[in-house]
Amino acid sequence: MLDDQRILKLSRKIFTYWDDLARLLSVAEGDISELMESDGHSYHGAFRMLFAWRESSKDLQASLEAMHEALRQLGHGDVMELVFRR
């Protein structure tokens, strides 16, 4: 489950490269540009991107698997474990 608490935790881990992650997750380039303009590489920008991405996901389990793969491609495969650890 990707609740707001986990989105916040995840945004703290990915804020320096959230735009690269967004591209791999097929977030629209216009949305990425808008967030970069208003928030840049910040926790807030990462949170807003992840929140919008989650809300647009029709199959959250498949989307989480895609996120894990995207993070792995970016060299941050351990992030999902850190965020979802209980």
C-alpha cells in the first residue's frame, strides 16, 4: 500500500532525482516541467509528483512494481525496501 505516509517517506529519499524517476514512470513531461518550475528538486516536488502518480495509477500493485524497476534502473533499488520496511 502506498499511503500518504509512505509517499512522504519516499519523497525524502528521491527528492534529488524525482524528475528522472517521473520520466521512467511515464509522467507527462509538461507535468514534470511544471513541478520543476514551482518546486525544483525538493521534498515537496517529489511528494506532489508521487501523489499525482499514485492517483493516476489504475493498478497500484503493477505501478509499484514499475516504480521498483525504475528505481533499480536509476541505481536506487534499495529505496523501496527502506520505504516499505515496517
